[in-house]
Amino acid sequence: MSGKVVASNKKAYHDYFIDMTYECGMVLKGPEVKSMRGGKVQLKDGYAKIKDGEVFLYNIHISPYTHTTYDLPDPERVRKLLLTRQEIKKLIGKVQEKGFALVPLKIYFKANGKAKLELGLCRGKKLHDKRETLKKKEGNRDMERALRRD
């Protein structure tokens, strides 16, 4: 991944174990891209589903661009993701297993100006897993503080 990160889904890193990530394009309209460049994207409740051999993105809110001159697209419309056929076949096999979900992790712009989405193949964390992760983070922070003091 390279380029400017527009939005990241911090909640996904807290709620899921991320097994694999995929970089994919999105089918967007012009005003949506302009709005994304301004950072007006929310990934918090987003998810992806595979339907008829294609991957679609749900519940991603891209705020309407204010300076457009024609009809604005719906901010929470379903958007198609662009993946290769082999990647979609792998995802179909994995998602059918119990406990796996497709979650958007980041939206960013590459150096060539294309908007990309980092899609994660994730397994849900249980409550004790979340607590354990927080304890590890806190322990690492304490160690770094101690090292800085010395």
C-alpha cells in the first residue's frame, strides 16, 4: 500500500483477526471521488458480500460533494468492488467457512490517482480476545515509555 490514506476502519482492527488483505478498486462516480479526496468517508459499519460472482460493498458512507452541478449519488449506495476472478474464487471458499467476514480496512489513493480499498478477510474476536489484545498494547506502551526514560 502506498499513497494518501483517506479513511481507515480502526474498529475492524479491534473487533476482528485479519487473516488476509486484498487491494481492490471500486466503481465510483465523479462526485464521490472528489468527496473522498476531501476525506469525507466513513468505513465504520461497512462490510462486503459476494453475490453472483461479484463483490459488493455495503454501508460505506461517502458524503455528497457540495460543488457538483448534477444529481448527487446516494451516500450509502451499494458499490461494486473490482477483484480478479481468482481472488473472488478464493474469497468465496473462505467466506463459506464459519466465522469469516469481508471487512473494508482502508481507503487510499495510489500515486497514479486511483482510489483503492484494502479489503480484509477477517475472523471475529471474542470478548476475551479483545481484552488480551488491549493488555498486549498496554504492555508494549509501558515498555516503550520505560525505554524512553532510560
